[in-house]
Amino acid sequence: QVQLVESGGGLVQAGGSLRLSCAASGRTFSRFYMHWFRQAPGKEREFVSAITRTGGSTYYADSVQGRFTISRDNAKNTVYLEMNSLKPEDTAVYYCAASSRWYGSPWSDYDMDYWGKGTLVTVSS
């Protein structure tokens, strides 16, 4: 079992920044590929970003490319999502997810093994 706990969400004005964290406990964090998904009100959950086990490769949805940065610190069992130039359409609950396999694009929430409970990000215009 892996327990994932997100933090760092909140209310921010458009153009602002937030840094989300996802702390993992349980099984060896470095064995897992880590991801961020988000779900906006009334919409399906969608892929945001992914990072390989060593952090050597990262991937982003087109909608956040160039604005968001995913990173991980395996010594701290934590994955991060740095979000800059936030837009109102980034408003969503953000979830981190872990998978023991690398699936690649398109990432599906059905492929994830473990989920956090999410953290709400609200971007005001």
C-alpha cells in the first residue's frame, strides 16, 4: 500500500503561482512513477503531468506545458507540481497518483494504482 497526501492548494489570482506537494508513505516511493491529474467542476478527471522514477523524464498535458513543472525528491518521498501563470481554467481539484508501470501517453486514471484525496486549486480572474 501507498498512501498519498496532497497539500498546497488554495485561492490565487490569475497570473499567480502555487506549489503543490504530494507526500507518500508506505511502500518504496522510488519504485513508482508519479502523476498529477485534475478534475474541474462538471468535467472528467484529466491528466496533467507525469514523472519517471528517477525524475529524469517529465511529461505534460498541452494545456499546462511551459507553465507547470513536475519534480520529485525520492529522499523525501514527495512529488511536486510548480504551477505558474495560473489561469481561471486551471481551477480544479488536483490529485497525485502513483503507478508501478509506465504506460505513457495517453495517461488514463484507470492505470493508476494509488491516489491521494486531492487538493483544491481556485484561480480567480
